[in-house]
Amino acid sequence: MDLVKDNVVFMDESNLNILPEATVVEAAQKMRDKKLGALIVAGGGQNLGIITETDLSRKVVAEELNPKETKVKFIMAKPIVSIESSSSMMSAFLKMGTHNIRHIAVTEDDMVMGILSIKDFVGYYTKKFGGK
């Protein structure tokens, strides 16, 4: 099964970008408002990195940084680990395991189309094997 197939999408495609100069508070608020676990850090026409809920807890809260002053560019993970949308869910799952990550960018022709999260696998496999 492709990550995107027959108009069924198994990832979040909502507005998922944030500028590198944005504060951690802005990122956290956007994640909360959009119900996202990760955002792509983009600027200058390029995808620069990814910031996740885990980054917020481990790199900001645990380190006692000021979230109102800390810029996203200082805590983002880079490079972005990605997979083509024509790949299987199993390939995405295995790649995430290899890189020990819970979010992976899904691309088409090197453009990020969405973010697949570990939570998306629950929905996918529940739908596939859950019966009704």
C-alpha cells in the first residue's frame, strides 16, 4: 500500500511549516492548534529541518531554555529524514526504526507533501486489520 493511494492519505498534510526564526512558543502553539506532532522548518525556499514534540520536551524544557526566546532553528533536527509517497507503509515504518524517529517527511519529486507519524501507523493498521 502506497502512503498515498486511491485518494486515501495516511499522513498529515495540513499547514506544516514554520520559519527558522520563529520561537519555540510559536511552534508549540502551531502544533497544538493544528493538532500536529511535528513541523517542517522552512526558509529561503528550502526545508531546513524538522521540530517535534520530543524536541520541545528534551531540548527546551529539560534544558530549562526560555521557550519565548529560543528560536526553532536552534533545536530543529537536521537533515530531514524523508521517504517518497510511492513507498509502502512498511518501508516508512522500517526507515523510521532505522533512524530511531517518530516522524518522517513524505515527499514527491523532492517536495515535502506531508509528515507521517507513528500515530498514523495506528490509524492505518487499525483500518487495515481492525475489521469494521
